[in-house]
Amino acid sequence: MMTYVRRAAAVAGVALMLAACGSPTSTPRPPSAPSPPSAVAPESFTVVATGDVLIHPRLTDQAKTDGGGKIDYRPLLAGVKPLVSGADLGICHLETPLAPEGGPYSGYPSFSAPPEIADALRDTGYDTCSTASNHTLDQSTAGIKRTLDKLDAAGLKHTGSARSAEEAAKPLILDVHGVKVAQLSYAFGFNGIKRPAGKPWLANEIDADEILDAARAAKAAGAEVVIASLHWGVEYHHEVTGEQEQLARKLLASPDLDLIVGHHAHVVQPFEKIGGKWVAFGLGNEIARHDEPRGSTEEGVAARFRFTRTGGRWTVDKAEYVPTLIDLGPPIRLRDLTAAPPAQRGQEALAHTDEVVLSRGAGEAGLRRPGR
């Protein structure tokens, strides 16, 4: 697998550093060349995972304005570029299938998003995206193929949907500075759309035993850390459901799964440490534009975890949450609320996010917010 090195850029060379820190409206950088293997494996690495990328038409309108008639989502996401590109591994959740170049595009209830979002995600610093969501089958098999083809072209790894049984059976294992990290992606269902007969591999549906089998297979294939992206819970509800809690406990009891990050609710949900491992039940929206409900759907959170090698295995020794806010503008912009003193709306979002994220004892277990 290809390693995307950003934190090491200052050491590797000035040219690479400038490529990683270019302006949000610069030409998207091509995929980085594989790095030579390290003589000594690192003792720690960081992961940043963010919430739902849900491309509503108003976001595309803003991207057209920003691009002077061409679709450019990079200014929308520029506020979190330092956060994402500063991690050793950046994980996004691409909830919507992608349209052909030039469209047609559509929003709720059957999404078909402009493919330019993939280039913007790569430019923001993401390495990989989970693609299993309740909208994965919105555009049928053709939509899955288009989405994955575009992610490939943009230099983004992906998991959660597949173009073939062979692709689905192969674990996604990323090389993070010499550490092999696997990502899994599963969704609770597909809005009533059935997977075609004989093709369950098109999109991963949540089943505890299947997830554990996949985690076991990833470890057998060489993964040292396995992260599961789960599309679950109840939309617009901050509270964790019994099903979420039960599934998290079962999965995290396995030695083959190390971290869970959650999506779907479009609002922030709590973090919790279970059996010495972390679950971020719901990261809210990263970028979206809901007409209703308003307020909580603009609030999101990035989960940042540092894995450190201890006694021959990798564990999280530093856990942080970074609140974000979709500023509806105009212009619409995604803000990292810890990057600068926020305005009143940002202060409200910080307080609300703190309350929700810490409501299941995560603060006592060691979770921190930068600047708090």
C-alpha cells in the first residue's frame, strides 16, 4: 500500500512540505510516491477521522461560486486542512455516491454528488474514505463503480463498497510510516434498497460476526491496527442507542479490533472508552447543508488518536476531540473551532459539543479537547 507522508515533510524536504501546505485553491497534488521503508519502525502515529461528507446541492452552488463557474469544494474544506493534513493518517466518510463528470447531480433522497469532491478531499489531506452508508446504493452498481473509480483517480484509498467479490475480499491495509493499519467500513442498511442477488459484496452491511471475521482477516494479512468505520445510530439523535452500545462492546472485546469511529446521525454523539479501547459513536457532519433541522447539524467533531507501541502491541495513549462548525455564511465554510477564538455561534457549538462528547465519561477516561 502507498504511504502518504505529511508530518515527516519538514524532515523529508522543503518541496514536499510546500506541496502539502499549498493554498486550498491550488491544483490538486498528484498521489505521493511510495516512501522507502524505514530502517526503524516508528513508536507512534496519529489518526484523524471526521464526520459525514454529505453533498447537498447548496454546497455545490457554493463550490461553483468559489470556482468561478467550475466546481471547487476546496475553499469549503480549507478550515480543516491543517488538522487533517497534520495527521499521519486522515480518514473521511464519503456518504454520497458520485455522479459522472458534468452530472446530472442530485441531493436527498437519492444522492449523486459531483466527482470534484474527491479531489478536494485528497487536497485537504485525507488518505482513505469509508464508503458504506445508507446512500451507497442510491445510484446502483454504476454509482459504486463511478465512486470508486474516481477515488482511485484522486489517489484516495477506500473500503465499504466494492466493484467485485475479489476487491471486497481483500482487506484495505495502509502503510502509515511503516505501520500497517487496516480500515473496515459497514452500514446498518441502504434505505430499503436491496443489494442485487448474488452480489452482497457491493456494499458492506453491519453484522457483528462479519465485522469480526474481517478484522481477524486483516490481522492475519499483516495489519497491526484495525479501525472500523460504522454507519449506525439514529439520525439527529445525540443519544447512543442500545444497539450501538451492544455492538461496540462486542467488537471492542476482540483483540483484532482497535478503534471504532461512527457516522450517520448528522449530529455529534458521545465518545467512550470500553475495555481500554475508544469508540467515537458519532462524529456528526463534516460538511453538509441541511434545511432541517438547523443548528446541531452544523456541529461536528474530528477524532484524533495517537497510537503508541507498548509491549509489542499498539494502543491509544492520547485521545482528543476537535469541534468543528459549518459556517453557513455566505460563504459557507467549515471551521476548526480550536484553531482561532470562535465567535458567539462557535462558542455555543463548543459548549454543546463538549457536553455531548463527554456525556459518557470520556473526560474521566482521558479524552481531551485542545485549548480546554
